[in-house]
Amino acid sequence: MFTVREIATSLQAEAEGDLDLTVLRAAEPQDAGPDDLAMAMAPKYAESLDEGSARVGLVWEGADWQAMGLQAAIFAPRPRLAMGGITRLLDPGQGFGPGVHPSAVIDPEAELGDGVCVGPLAVIAAGARIGAGSVIGPQCYIGADVTLGRDAQLREGVSIGARATIGDRFRAQPGARVGGDGFSYVTPEVSGVETARKTMGDQGETKAQSWLRIHSLGAVDIGDDVELGSNCTIDNGTIRNTVIGSGSKLDNLVHVGHNTRVGKDCLLCGQTGISGSVDIGNNVVLGGQTGVADNIFIGDGVIAGGGTKILSNVPAGRVVMGYPAVKMETHTEMYKGQRRLGRLMRDIEALKKAVFK
Amino acid sequence: MFTVREIATSLQAEAEGDLDLTVLRAAEPQDAGPDDLAMAMAPKYAESLDEGSARVGLVWEGADWQAMGLQAAIFAPRPRLAMGGITRLLDPGQGFGPGVHPSAVIDPEAELGDGVCVGPLAVIAAGARIGAGSVIGPQCYIGADVTLGRDAQLREGVSIGARATIGDRFRAQPGARVGGDGFSYVTPEVSGVETARKTMGDQGETKAQSWLRIHSLGAVDIGDDVELGSNCTIDNGTIRNTVIGSGSKLDNLVHVGHNTRVGKDCLLCGQTGISGSVDIGNNVVLGGQTGVADNIFIGDGVIAGGGTKILSNVPAGRVVMGYPAVKMETHTEMYKGQRRLGRLMRDIEALKKAVFK
Amino acid sequence: MFTVREIATSLQAEAEGDLDLTVLRAAEPQDAGPDDLAMAMAPKYAESLDEGSARVGLVWEGADWQAMGLQAAIFAPRPRLAMGGITRLLDPGQGFGPGVHPSAVIDPEAELGDGVCVGPLAVIAAGARIGAGSVIGPQCYIGADVTLGRDAQLREGVSIGARATIGDRFRAQPGARVGGDGFSYVTPEVSGVETARKTMGDQGETKAQSWLRIHSLGAVDIGDDVELGSNCTIDNGTIRNTVIGSGSKLDNLVHVGHNTRVGKDCLLCGQTGISGSVDIGNNVVLGGQTGVADNIFIGDGVIAGGGTKILSNVPAGRVVMGYPAVKMETHTEMYKGQRRLGRLMRDIEALKKAVFK
């Protein structure tokens, strides 16, 4: 339970009205009861306040909160930013208990920092070191010689392979997998794939060969403040480590291949797949289901729209889209052209008739 | 072991021949032995009956079963529908034992209905309520205050986050993840992505900023008769709950983002990804690897072909395909036009020569 | 620790210099210390040797290793092949201990071969048979009546559903799921999807219907030397089994639907999705995020570029790309044509002015 005053202070935001009113939860305006903070951060949302019975609202700057029927209001100049503060304050969490659950299997050679919490049926292997204040959720697996920083929050069923190094405030959603072996194989002789890559499409004589495994000797290095989505996967490097830079966030079912380096403060949206040995700069945003071919370079600040397939290098600052990826404006032009293809064909037929007949 | 008569009765189907013959299993015609029910529901399958030794077949209406060498036949006017009945009858299941396995970790404040089965090393947290007859598979995790209806069937390694509400007859395949945190972040100032969305491709001055987390205060609401595939993921809502309507089926590795509402009786095929705050109607079918951008509306009865990327609203009843999604017939036209582009270019060159020279 | 002589012998490679020098690890040239084997298999990598302090290098045939400052060199005529041998030799593994961990739950009716290792909190169900020398990682699940061959290596959190049959030397990365139920449903009457498939886009009168389940009576058959990536999923067949041929390798988050047959020595790269009842030949390579529609035939030796959506049969030996998939050279032509569409449209306008005005 928080007073309007406490919330405003926490957000460093202005507030008006009865600042001693209290709220328990956040709610959308139409669902908000008298103990809820109504998220009415734009006029279109505020319209639904009548359907609920909120007394307190988070509103836009300059909103006439009294006319909305509210008894108190907190002003959010940048609404999504205020959402960050409000939701952190009101997050009820998963209820993972304090302490180490007796059913957890912790190797005597693992080191747990102060206040580490370990959920039921979690496994922590020899040589693992867990930083102070970290929460290892139920049924997690922390491999041999893993280093995990302070204040990590691992949900249920997360696994971290041997020798991974992870910074502070790491968050991983259910089923995230760090440190699987890289997908790396070789045929004894030159394969059809190698030939087709060189010739841009002709694999020559296809000879049936089996694949020999290239083992992963490297591990995964993850910076501070990194977050991984549910069931996402990050593979070990072959010789060097795969790297995820500080502040980067990976959504559900994202795949990062061996040797790849993801820079700082990147956002990889749902089901994005990065092949092996890719080099991604800082502040890169890849929309959902983006794919990146192997050995590609992507510069700082690149933005890719959803579904983009990046098959060649992308210079810093570019906004791209399409399969294969082109500049957003080129993609728009190509798409418009395709929509007009039927008319173009009819025009050409008419011209041919007029000219050649 | 079932007699032909029992199977026909169960399917409400006609049968002829020796109705007291018994079968143990279903089999494809070429593999079917004397104790198998041969799935010979179309002439092309019936041809292979000679390679096996079936005595009983599931055949099409009006089939001459005696000429096929069978001693009894069950008639299936709609073969796939009959498959539903037959396979339900003959499903051998996973052999998850009855009762609560002693290795399961069940919080004393969890409530289990009559006949609930809990597999080895499953965890059920405080406040969870499991409906009568439900089967919680080995190594599953049921979070705090989860409500799960009657007759659920959870395979191994399924996890359900805190406060999810799930209806009756829920089925989840191995590794399905309900209730991860939504992928929601905000930069302190306007980001390049926000600018690029407004300008359709120009992000202006790219300023490096870090991402602040918007926590998920909402949970997941799932109706009755919902099924989730292996390793699929459904995220919590931010303020309101993410919703999956009754009767909807999600395939393996499908992703549903925060706040999204999926209607009733939808089919989301393999690796489909739905972003946040999407509104999907009833009876929608999305082919494999479909992607849907955030804040999109998809009307009732929409069908999307495999690989479709839906980047704008789709009205009810439409059949779409492509990247970006267009009406199926438009897609076919655009594709034909593209295949003719080489010829068009040659035509234009010829015209230019004739006209301008 | 290995001598240069031992490594060269193991690789069946030539070596020169002080063959008694020893190395502990492999390293990239710039990171290599005196106890490391520097991976300097091409001139561009060898340039970085100066930044490190390697004494021993893996170099290309004919390389002047003494001029590079090395004291010994091993020659790799096919560098990636040498990587296979080197990394196998130096792989430190995951440190899964020997023997059966006391916290594992093993049904008395399961059979374990000689030297089988079972990690903490793994579950092995009744009737499962595990071949000699296999390693079942922590928190794995082996279902009822599963047959698993010799020398398997299962990482943490892998699950295998009931009745799967798997050959020798199977490897599965964390969270791989074998034997979920197939995604197979039927409506009581003809559905909009069935109609839209026949008419190529018109679903006629859309009637709202619910989906009835077709259960999976089949299981999964996996050959020898198969490897599965993290969180990848392979579904049970409906009547017959889903099949993965010997020597095939599946990357992270790959999905294989029910009844599908994958041939021998195939490579399915990251996030590839194969629908149900697909028939894939031998030595097929599908790039990352490839999708294959149901009931498709793909011949031996086919190669698909990343992001390809295969919607019709592909004959043996073809190299394809695009959505929908076409021959690589056709794709290149179509793409070039699209890039020229703007110019074409301007040409046509000019022609129309000249001819019709």
C-alpha cells in the first residue's frame, strides 16, 4: 500500500489533490476500483475512467483531473517512463521464498553470497559462485564454475552451462538456456554448402558426406543488467566466448549463436535469431523474428523492422527491413512497385500493341 | 483391446463384416498386422493394404472393403474427424502414475482437488489450486496463487507463473512456459525506434540510451480446452492480463507477448510470434512462422498462410499471406508479376529502342 | 595437457619445430599465451599473433611459422576439419560427475547399461532402457519405455517422451524436447482453412467451429549420431513415428512436426520449422529460420538459404531461397528486378507520354 505522495516522490513526479489517499495496485481506467491507481496517461484512456471507480489516476501533463472525477492525480510527462517506476514499485513478484530450500542440490564446492535465495529442486554445481542477493528460482541449473553477479533474478527452470560469466542484476525468464554447445560441423571434404556460397547458388557435384562435430571450448560472457526471455538460447563460443554486452535485453525464444558478440543496450525482440560469429554494435534494436546470417557486422544504433532477414553488413545508424534487408525507404518503394506490377504489365501490353502492331 | 463394434459405436460410425474382431492399435495400411486397425481412409492409402496383413480397416464411405481383403470395416464419412475419435480411444498416454509422487515439493498452502496426480520432482507453490482430476507431470512448476481447472494434462517440465488463471481440460506439452515477464522497456528520452516509427524509417539523431524495465503486474488468463505446444511461451500482461480464449490451440515454440488477447477457437501454428498488445478475434488460424506486430487488430475468422508477417490490421474473414501481409489473391498476383520481371525489363528495352531511337 | 606431437598424431597432421612443447588450451592468436595453441589457420588470423605470446600454432599448409615467431607448428590442410579434431581433444566438458546421483528418481523397472551416469534430480520412468556409457544430465526426463543407445550425452533439462527410440551417440542440448504430442486438430465440418487451400485464398462462408484433437499414437524414432540443439522440439507421429535419420543435426529452437521424416546427415539450422508429414531426403541443409509447409517433399542434397519458406516440393540437388522458395538464381534475378522497379516505372511513364500523346 502506497500513498499518492509516496508514489509521486518515487517517480520524481508532480501530484495534486489528496496526497494521503492510498493505492494497492495499478489498473486500466475501466477496471480501476477505489484502491487502484488508474493508468489514464492519455485522453483516450481517460475516457474509460467513468466505467471504473478510481479515485487516483496517473495522468498526462496538464490533464484536468478534477473534471475526470479523480480525488488525486500524479502527472507523467513521459508516460511509459512513469510506467517503469510505477510497475517496479507495485510488482508483487513470484513469491519465491527466502533462504535455501532443503530440496535444492548444492555442491559443497559452490559459493553462495550473502542473502542468496535458492528455490526447490534447483541444482548448483561445483565451483559455481553466486553473488550476494541473487535469487535462483525453482528447478534452475547453475553449471560448474559459473560466475553469477549480485542481485540476479532467475525464474523457474533457467539453466546456465559450465564456465559462463554473468554480471550483476541479471534477469532470466523461465526456461532460458545459457551455454549450449555451438552448432558447428564440418565435412571431411568441401561440402555443397561451401560451393553454393562461393558460386551464389550452384553446389556443383553433390557428394554425400557426414558431419563432424566442432566442440565448443569457449563459454558465454554476459555483462551487467542483461535480461533473457523465456526459452531463449545463447550458445557457447568455439574458441573465444560468445558475448552479450551490458544492458542488452533478449525476448522470448531468441537465439544467439556461437562466437557472436552483441553490444551494449541492444533490444532483440521475440524469436529473433542470430547465427554464429556475428558482430552487433551498441544500441541495436532488432524487431521480432529478425534473422541475421553468420559472420555479419551490424553497426551501432541499427534498427531492423519485424521479420527482417539480414544477409549482409549493415552500417551504423541505418533503419532496415525486408528479406533480404534493405533500407526502410527502399523497402517501402519496392513494396509500392510490387503492388503496381499488375498495372505496369497492362501498360506494357498496351504499349507493345501501339508500337509494334 | 476393442472390438470393431465398440470402435464403431464410439465413433457413431457404420461398420460391416465381423464386428467381434478385436484390434489393439491403429496402423498405416502397409504396417498393419492382424491385430491393427488399418487407416485406409482413401483409395491411395488402401492400395498399401496388400503390403500389410490387416483384417480390419477404417475406410471411406462406400469403399469395397471385401475386395480389399478385409474381414471388417468401419466407415468414416469425414476421415480426419474419425481420426480424432480413434486416436482418443487408443491413446496409450505417457504412463504418469496415479497419486502424488513423494519427491514432489508441494507447499502446505496449495490445494489439490480430488484425484490430482503429481509427478516426481514437480513443485507446487503456496496458494495454487489444482482442479479435480488434473495431472501435473514430472518436473512441472505451478507458481504461487495459480488457479488451474479440472482435468488438466501437463506433460513434463511445464511451468506456470504466479497468479495465472487457467480453465478446465488444459493441456500443455513439455517445456511450455506460462507467465514470463513481458518484454517491455523504455528509454528516459525519446528513442530512435519511436522516431523511426513516426517517420517511417528515419530515426534522426541516434542517441545512445539504456533501457529501463516496465515490470509486469498482470498475469495470464487462459480459458477452457486450451492446448499449448512444447517450449511455447505466453507472457504476463503489464497492467491487465494476457488472455487466451477457450478452445484455442498453440503449437510448439509459439510466442504470445504481454497484454495480447487471443480469441476463442484459434489455431496458432508452429513458431508463430505475436507481439504485445495484439487483439486477435475468434476462429483465427495463423500458419507456421507467422509474425504479428504490436498493437495490431485481427478480426474473426482470419486465415494467414505460413510465414506471413502481419504489420497492419486485418479485417474479419480475410485470407492473407506475405511479408508484409496482403490478401492471398494479391500475393499470388504480386508473385506472378515478380516472376515476369525479367521479361518485362526486356520488353521495356525493346520498346525504348523502337520509340526513342 | 598435450604435446605438439600428441596433437599432430591425433589429427593425423604434419608438425614442425619443438614437438615436445605442451599446450593446455586453444586460443585465438591475439589471446594466446605461452601454454595455448594459437588458431592461426589463415594469414589474416596469423597477423594477430604479435598481440599474444603463443609458442605453438595451428597454421595453414606451407605457412612460414618461424617468421611468425612460433617455436612449433601443426599444419591443417582443411582448417575447419582440424578444428573438429582439436576441439574434441581439448573439450573440458560440463563436469557432470560419474555414477548415479542419489537425488535422481529412477523407476525400478528402468534398465541402465554399464557406466551410465545420471545427474541430480533426473527422472527415468518405467521400462526405459539406457545404453552403456550414456550420460543423463541434471534434471533430465526419460519417459516410459524409451530406448536410448550407447554413449548418449544429454545436457541439463532434456526430456524424452514415452516410447521414443534413439540410436547411439545421441547428443541433446539443454531443454531439447522429444515426443510432445503432434499439433493435429479437426473441425466437425469442413473448415475455412480447408476451403481456402482448395480455392487458393477464398474460405467461402466462414463458420465458427471448435477444434477436436487428433491424439498422437506414434512416437519418435531417432537414428545414430543425431544431435539436437537447445530448446528444440520434435513431435510424436499420429499413427506412424516421426523419424530423424542417422547423422542429422538440429540447431537451437528447431521444430519438427508429427509424421515428418528427416533423412540422414541433414543440417537444420537455428529456428527452422518443419510442419507435419514432410518428407526430407538425405544430406539436406536448411539455413536458419527456414520454414517448410506440411506434406512437402524435399529431395536429397537440397540446400535452402536462411529465411526460406518452402511451400512446394523441391527436387534433389536444388539450391533454393526466398518466400516462397525459388531457385537461388531465380531469387537473385527477382531481387534485382525489384530494385529496378522504380526506374522501370519511370521508363514506362516516358514511353506512354511518347507513344500515346
